[in-house]
Amino acid sequence: MNAPTDFAALKGRQQVAWSSGDYAVIGTTLQIVGEQLAEACDLMWDEKVLDVAAGNGNATLAAARRGCNVTSTDYVADLLDRGSERARAERLDVRFQVADAEALPFDDATFDAVLSTFGVMFAPDHQQSAAEMARVCRPGGRIGLANWTPDSLVGKMFKVLGRHIPPSPGVQPPALWGDEKHVRSLFGERASTITVTPRAFNFRYRSAAHFIDVFRTWYGPVHKAFAALAADKAAMLERDLTELLNGLNRAGAASLVVPSEYLEIVVKRR
């Protein structure tokens, strides 16, 4: 019999990974996803909105721009600082609070809408994270998610990383949050309706080498993977990522443009 997964230890390692580098460098390029999600959730002025695993605050800012009363949460304080800088620059009044997606420090039915863009999908306990988002969302409220699919660039990139540094046993892949059947099973009877819209985000860089340089410097999981490998093994990882990126590039030799599929999901709370 396999030992039960130690989610606390795993989250500790994840927190170290996401605290390394600076996700905000990549996160700001994804702002359009937060804007689209805010529209999909039909956010209204003065609604109370929670952004879970907010990173540097893309969904946070999108909701605040629409007049919502926003609480932005993440378990990496430095990322919340980046979101706070952005909010201040736009004169947006947002509350920032360190919080774990699997143990949200809010009362039941506190929020009209609960959002997460490429955030909660990386929490290790899928069932607990979904239960917490549903718990703090009021009946009739909306839970809005943007999740990379297993076949997205990010989903495939994590598969490449997993070949070089095996993931923790017993943990479900984050990209399962980009599988409609899995998401429906997570929310189950808590949802009155679940609307799923496939979308794509285009990663735009000069070249595969440029993409890898940015991600190994700033994107926590890739940064940690390269740091953990000996030079020859790191070169093999770089080769595999280059092959992946060039195989998906639709811009030819001139540049790098790689579409990455994600699911835009709106769960209406029962």
C-alpha cells in the first residue's frame, strides 16, 4: 500500500519553487486572460470578488477595473507585492492577503465571485481547493477559472520537466484542471451550471532560446528544475524544451509564437 501523500510537505516545496525567480515577469504577459475571464463572469460594480492563487494579480486588476471590491490572495507574499504595485499605479483599491488556496481564511458565502487564472490549478489537493472556492462563494455566485489543458504548451512543458525531474508520487498533474470532465467532477453538486470555453493564449518571444532564458530565470518551476540538474543534464533539458517549442512555433524562423490552449470555466454556485 502506498503511503498517503504529504500535501503539507509538497506545498512547502512548491512555495519555495514559486518564490524563486519572479513569476511576475511572465505573469504580466498573461493579462488578457484575466480581462476575458472577468467578462465571462459578467462582474458587476460593487461585487465582492476573491482572486485565489492570484500571482501578480491579473484577475485581481481586471475585477478592480470593473468596480469590484477585490481581495487578492496567494501563498507567496512577494507576488502579492507585485500585484499591489500594479494596483497602486492604477489607483485601484484592492486588499492583498497571504492565504492558502486549500484553507481560505474567509467565512462561507463571503464572495459574489471567486476567480483564479493559472493559479489554483497548481495547488496539490484538487478536491480541497475546489471545495474551498465553492465554500466561500455565495449561492448563485460564480467561480471563474482559466486553466492550462494537458495539451497546452504549459501542459507539455511540465511533461518535459517531469522526464528530467520526476514529480512527487501520488499527486495529480496540475493540467488535469484543464480537463472538463475532471473539473465537473471537482465541483459536482456544488454547481448549478458549468460553462466551459476553449481558448488559446499566444506566447510571443524572439526564439526558443529567448523563451527558455526567460523561463529558467524567472518562472519558478523551470528555474528550480535547471538549478537542480548537473550541467550535462541541464543541457539535455534545454534541448528537449527547444525541440518542443520549435515544433509548436507558428511564426517560422522570424520569431516564436506558440499558441497554448486553456479552458475558461465559469461555475455557477448552487
